[in-house]
Amino acid sequence: MLSEDALDFSCRDTALETMTCAITATLSRLYAEGAIAGVISAGGSGNTSVCAAAFRDAFSIGFPKLLVSTMASGNTSHYVGETDVTMMHSVVDIAGMNTLLLPSPA
């Protein structure tokens, strides 16, 4: 159950906690129903925090879980913990186009 403060989205931490609870509950239900065969998440630090927690809590070992993240470098143990969540660096920022994402001239 979410606290009364969970409805105050003016605080980023509270908003992230609320989103984590919601997506964990949704993914747990879909997993229990057999409605999904794997999950992929792509995003920056906020999305990685939310989805990593949900992936750790909602799924058993062996269920395919991939986090594509700008945060996937160095020590990622605070995201994945002691689970089989796979993290892959996005190579380029996912927030918009840059020279690596633009098509090369013909």
C-alpha cells in the first residue's frame, strides 16, 4: 500500500518510489498470468532505478530481464544486486539524436 505522500509527485524520490511499486505489481501480475516471456527496459538513471528494482522483485531467476541503460558501466551491483538481470550500455544517449545516431552521408 502506498503512503499518503506517494501522491505528491513534486518530489522525484516519491514519484520514483510510486512508479516502482506500480510497475512491480503490474509485472508480477503479468508474470503470474504467463502473459509475458521476458522484459526489456531502456532509459537513463531514473528508469534504470525503477525497472531494476521491479525486475529484481517481480521475477524469478531464469526469466529474461534486460536493462539497456546509460548507467551500465562500472559497478552496477546497486542496480542488479545478486540476480540474473542483464545490463547493457546504450552506447549513445537515448534522450535524443547525436552524431552517432544520425545516418551517415551517402
